[in-house]
Amino acid sequence: MLYDSVIDVIGDTPLVHIGEEVTGLRNIDLYAKLEMLNPFGSVKDRAAWSMASAGIDTARDGDQTMIELSSGNTAKALAVIAGMHGVRFRSVTNRMKVPEIKDLLLLIGADIEELPGQAECLDPTDADDPLARIHREISGPGSGYFHTDQYFNKRNVDAHVHGTGPEIIEDLGGAPAHFIACVGTAGSSTGVAQVLRAADPDVQVLGLVAHKSDFIPGIRNIDEVHEVGLFDPDTYDTIESVSADDAIDGMLTLVRRCGMLAGPTGGAAYFGAVRHLAKADAQLDGTGRRESAVFIVCDRIESYMSYVRNRRPDLLKQPARPGSVATLSDAEVAAVQTLSVDDARRWIQTESPLVIDLRGAFAYRALHIEGSINIVDELFGELIRGGVPFGTSRKVLLVCPVGEKSTRYAAALSRMGHNDTRSLEGGVIAWRDAGAPLVRD
């Protein structure tokens, strides 16, 4: 097949059946929509071109910079499209959590600006976090930016209303009984669901989110999805959560059993789909009826090798590191001593523990507990993998935005023999809300 541009290759991705010998589903045919085969490597290619095509020529002629609040596949696709059209691209994000994506963006020629978000607890007298302020600045007239605005742009959804959804119906000869999608910006799940339900109002839509304390690239947790302008809970008949381990287990099945080099988001979609469909499958026993279900494999594994290495080093023939929070059991995390704000203040006053703030540097400089030191959580994780970085007799209080990460790192230190590490319950947000003093650097 001949194409005039790589842009023309976006869409028309395969729909591949996964057999009963893999899924264990006797009465439901499960299909994977291989969005990983889009030219830039992900389902975001569709939305990126849909949003960019509306203003790319104007941006070029007006010497504007294309800009997006993204740290992942949307930024990657937009950066490629911008470069093809002679337009500069800038990615603004809370923090680049996947180093391979950051390296690729830099290679493409993107400019990256990393800022903390509201969850990193900035100045309580400032109602807007940096991302909200920059959103306002770049969306205004005369800003010099072409803002694609993936979290609110209807063209994100339209890409799937006019592409992904109709492709599924055409390939199956009708709408499937079930559609399963991980929820990130909610563009693909919203657009596809609209099309499938227009064809068959009885289609069941499952939205998958990450466990609260887990990070799965491309998936929001149940609290974060409500921050996305395109998210509408009525889109989904059911919303369920999956863990990072679930995502990796599902990814392994797709990679090893199905020959699909899927990333952890596709793994989460597969794992959540099979778990959810098992009940519906059992209800079909003896009825003679068959149903179909579709999930999206949104991107490829190559961009997430560091993610897998950090969480499951055994898969890469590496020994588990004692300081890895990914290997903690629920019992180890539950055993951590957490301190309320009042108890923490008393402990700091009487025992002078080392207070380590795990937030980003920008948030720390804005406001922090007096006397605390700043080690960003990812760096702290790397540090303790080499052993306890301070004497085991030293009392330590770990602090993060809401108290989840600090508790897990405290559990990791306890496993390594540091028995007097505690976590601030509720994090800096609880400290601020209690009116406890914070200082500015």
C-alpha cells in the first residue's frame, strides 16, 4: 500500500481475536484492538492528529509553538506531527515519570517543562496550581501558543467517534456486547462508547482505573479521573480498579501468549477485561449464546522497560532489590507507624527526627516543614535500593503530598532494618489544613 504521508497511516488498526485457551472464556469472544500499531505507536496518534489538524497551518504561519499538558503518548505524537509541519512543540507536565518517553521527546526535538501539580501542595494562599495557571495563560488570545488541550478538546473524542468506534463495528459486523477501556484523558473510551451504544444501547462499558496508590502509565486513579474535563461517569456501566501488578501480569500474557508487544496499559485492559467478563461468561453457560468483547491495546512495551525493571526485576533476570517499594506486601505497609499532624509536631519537637520531604523540588521550595530536607520520591527510591542511606539509629519522618508514598517508603526502610521510620498521615496537605506552620525557601 502506498501513502502520501505517515499521517495517512493513522487508524484502521487490526482487531485480533484472543482464544479461549488464553482467556479461559468459554462463551465470550475477546478481541484486542491493536492501537499500538498506529505509526507513532499508540492510540493517542488519532487524537493528536484530530486536535493538531485544526490549527497546525495557522500555527506554522503565525510562528506559534504547539503546546500540550502531557508527559506521554499524546506529547510524543504531537511532537512528531509538529516537527513534520515545521512547528515547535513544548510539553508541560507535573513530572516525566517514564524516562524512555522523556528521552524520545528530546530526540524528536520537543521542549519539556516539568512543574508540580496541585497534588504536590503548593502555596495554600494561591488557589491555582502551576498547571492551572499555565493552562489559562496558553489558552488566551495572543499567547503565541497553539494549545491542543487534550483534556477538554472535543476533537479528542471525535477522533474515536469517527475512527475507532466505527472500525470496531465494521470488523465485527455490529457492536460487541462488552467494551473495556482504561481511563486516561477519557477520549477513546468516551468516543468509542458513544458509537457502540448508538449501534446497540445494551453495550456494557467497563472503565478501568489504577488503584489509588499505584502508578500505571496512561491510566488515572479514581480520584484523578474527576480532574479530566472529558471524563463523564455516565459513560461507564462499571468502573473497576487494577493494580500495577495486575497490569504487568496482563501485559505478560499479551506478550508471551498472544505475540502482542503491549505496554502495561494494554496489560491492565486485558487483565481487567478477563476478570470482569468471567462472571458474564459463567452466566452464558448452557444458554447456547455467544457474546463478543473488545479492549484496546493502546501502546507498546518498548517505552516502559524501566517501569518493568523497577517493579518486577525478576522478569529481566535481575534480583529483587530489598529497598523496592514494588515488592512490599500489604502487611508490611499496614505495619508502618503513621503520625497525625499533632503527634508529628510533638515528635519533631521532642526527638528531632530527620524529616524527608519526598515531593518535587518546586513544591518543596514553595512551602515545606521547617528543617526538612528534600529528596524527590523517585530519587529516594533509587537511593534506598543501595541500602539504608543513614544510620539505623536515626529517627526518620517521611512526608509526601497525601501520605501514601511516604508510608510505602517507610515500609521499605523497615524491611531493610530501619525500625524507627514513620510517615506523616495525610501528608503535607493534612499539615497545611491543620494550620501547622510551613516555610518558604
